[in-house]
Amino acid sequence: MQAIPGDLLAIDRQGRAKTPSLNLELRNSTQRVCDFDEVLLPFSPEQAIFEAARCIHCPDPAPCVRACPAENDIPSAMWLIEQGRFLDAADLYRQTSSMPEICSRVCPHEALCQGSCVMGKHEEPVQTGMLERFVTDYQRYVGELSIDVAEPTGKRVAVIGAGPSGIACAEQLARAGHDVTIFDAKPQPGGLLLYGIPNFKLEKDVVFARVDDLFRMGVKFVGNTFIGRDKTIDQLEAEGFQAFYIATGTWIDSPMNVDGENLPGVWKGTEFLIRANVKTAYLPDDMKDRPEIGKKVVVIGGGDTASDCLRTALRMGAEEVTCVYRRTENEMPGGSKDRKLAREEGASYQFLTQPLRFIAGSDGHLAAIECMRMELGEPDASGRRKPMPVEGSEFLIEADTAILALGYWPDETIGKTTPQLETHKYGLIVTGKTTGQTTRPGVYAGGDAVTGPDLVVTAMTAGRRAAEAIDSYLRTRVN
Ligand SMILES: Cc1cc2nc3c(=O)[nH]c(=O)nc-3n(C[C@H](O)[C@H](O)[C@H](O)COP(=O)(O)OP(=O)(O)OC[C@H]3O[C@@H](n4cnc5c(N)ncnc54)[C@H](O)[C@@H]3O)c2cc1C
């Protein structure tokens, strides 16, 4: 239900619909590839008010709200921003989202809220993502973020995995007064927000500030602890934890299963991004060395990870950075916004191209990739047209570095070491659709570990929903 005043019915919708958008201001591409700083320049207060006033306030439920997995009340936020009530708008976002300052930076808005904005049919859509970022950054800047927690309930919850899903669940449970500890295999909290998504998309200070909020709420963090190996859920239960939320994501890179995949110079996407992007102080001990990438880099894959690898390689000084993908751009799963930025920064694309093997030079290091041209055949089980090899079309691409960004699976350890916890294909955890309840009483799960690789906003939303279910479970539990 939109919380906007009735007199909005009188707004000049036609006038608003004709108002051109403020173009998003980006740092110049030649300048931005020289560093890892954020690429989008923030709105000023005047620009935010102008842009928010373009919203025509569609009848409830507005398409932008329906397209937002968190169901943020975007029209009401636009109205508040238009009035200059930035703090009220930020609070409104925080009612439905545990990390609006993060989602506003990394959500594929072009496919969600902005993609559904009716203004997009004639003009540019309202820049709802940038406006969410503006008000939540403003709130942080003026120090007006309140941390309210309920009276302690005395109930203890273990959250396993400190990515967006675990953080959101922990935040909601701490607010409800529960005693929450997050366990993570990595030294620092953040999951892929820290150990995946590069700084030029999401400044790490933004993640640290949100994590600090959790600490201020009393949430505890235990790093370097791989649940299922260093400790099991049964052991945690014996230590007094009464409920669990598993949000361990998908951290196993899909292999290519071709010759030469293990040559020096061939990297897995996640390991490459961790080593290349994360400050050494936050890196696990076995990942402290930066990759040496040389001049020619080939990234294989078509998702967000591929875009991030391309843009990271350009920032590391590579001269030729090419994305190789076996279908066409239409079938690419990654966000188009990131591809546009990658192209502006100098990345090129070879579509309908399948690598066949990685070839070493005389020094044993990767020197070239043998590839084959493809053409699209009939749709496969995923509904996408299947790439078919073009006979006799083999060719070589010279490469100093190849990065495989092909897809991700969950690690099966937690499923295998937790009695009664059912998993299905590739080790994904089986849960009830809305609550995250697993097949073991008191154990809930969500985020990528349940859905497979998805988005920050969907993982966050799953964490919030599970927190509600865990809260009810704990309140009805006898001891
Ligand atoms: C390179 C890259 C770029 C991306 N870019 C975007 C983007 O721009 N926008 C977007 O919306 N989404 C993006 N995504 C997807 C998004 O990051 C994920 O969907 C989201 O982080 C999933 O959240 P999660 O909490 O489920 O898991 P994760 O963020 O993966 O966190 C899981 C945590 O669990 C920990 N863990 C795993 N196993 C164990 C264990 N057994 N014991 C203890 N801890 C464990 C891990 O160390 C990790 O910290 C990107 C993904 C990648 C890989």
C-alpha cells in the first residue's frame, strides 16, 4: 500500500512523463580503468529531488514495486525525496530491505524496478536505484541511522554464512532480541559482497558500515570456521544454539573439463576476483598473492562474474581483454548495464565461440586457447537455443591469462555432515518455499545455497523471510 498523500491524484502526470531524466553521471572510462573506485557518481540533493519528481505515481500496486524482490515502496520513497525528506525515504527503504545502500549499487535495476518503470516506454525510466543509493548514503553521512533492538529473549541462533542472506537474517533476528552468532569460513563477514563483487561496483566501506551496524546490535562474528569441517551443526546445538540459518552460497566453480584447464595462467573466476580485488589484510592466508595476468586476458562465460573479471583485468593493466561466450549476446545471463560499462572500458566480445583446450608455451605457462565457432540450434532444457559446433572452424586465441567464469555450485560438506538435512541437485538445500524451513527441525536455509547463483536482493529477502519463521519457531519452542 503506497503511503503517499491523496492530493497526489492531482499531479500533472503528462508533464512529468515529458520531463527528461538526469543522465546518470559516470566517471570517464579512461580515468576509471586506472583505479578500483566506484564508477557511478552520486546525485546531489537538487538532482535527487528533480529526478524523484519525474515519478508519475502509477496506481497501486505500481510496476516498480512488483518488480522489486524486496517489495520496496518505491513510489512513496520518490514522493518523500521529492519533498526533500531524504531521511524519511531512507527509513522507508529500511522497512523492507536490510541493505538498501548495497542493493542500490548492485541490483540489476534495468531488469527490476527501472526495467518496469512505465516512464521507460517514452523517456528514460526514473533512476530509482541511484535515488535509493542517494538517500541511504545521505542517512549514513548525517549519522541518522538508528539501531533498535528488542528486549533480549535469551534464545541463541547460529547463522552460517556471512553473505547478504546471513547478514539480513542476523539483522532481523537481532532486532527481535535474539542472541545471534554468525560463523563464516572466511576471515571477514560479507560473503560475495566482500569476496566477489569488485570495489568499482560496490565500495567495501559501504559493506563494512552495514556489518558494523550488526555488531552494534550485538551480533557476534566467528571467522575462519568452516561449518561441517571445523565444527558441525550437531556440535553447535550441543553448545546451546537453538536454531540455525544456513546461507553458505555457491562457492564451487564449475569446471570446463577440457585439456590444459589446470595450466598456470588459467584461473577460476571466484579465486581470481578474490585475489585481485580484496585488500590483502582481509584475504585468507593461502590467497595473499595477486595474480600476474600479462597483456592478453580471455574471460570465458556470460554472467555477472565474467563482466567483473573483464573489468578487473582492465584495471590490472591488461592490454587486450576479450570475453568468449558460446551463445550470442541475447542469451547472456549477466546484466546488460555491466556489459555496457565493460565495453566502454575496453573489453571486446567473441560470441558463438567455444574453447576446446588450453595450450602451454615452452615455459609451461598458458600461451593460447584453441576455440571453435558455434551456431545456435534448437532450444535446450533451459529454453535457450543450444550452441552447435561449426565443423572445421577451429582457431587459436593468444592468451597470457584465461579466467573461467562458468557457474557455481554449493559445497556439499554441510549437507553431508548434518543429519536429516535434505539436499538435491548439486547439493542445493531443500526448503519450504516461503519460510526457508529445511527437512531438519530448527534448521532454516536461504540465499544461493537454496536457489543456486542468483542476486544479492533475492538472497537478502530470503534471509529476512527465514528470520520471521525462526522468530516464530523460537517463541513457540519450549526450551
Ligand atoms: C563475481 C560475482 C559478481 C556478482 N555481482 C552481482 C551483482 O552485481 N548484483 C547482484 O545482485 N548479485 C551479484 N552476484 C550474485 C550475489 O553476489 C549472490 O547472489 C549473493 O551474494 C548470494 O548471497 P548468499 O548470502 O546466499 O551467499 P554468499 O554471498 O556467497 O555468502 C556465503 C557465505 O558463506 C560462507 N560459507 C560457505 N560455506 C561455509 C561453511 N560450510 N561454513 C561457514 N561459512 C561458509 C562463505 O565464505 C560466504 O561468506 C555476483 C556474484 C559473483 C560471484
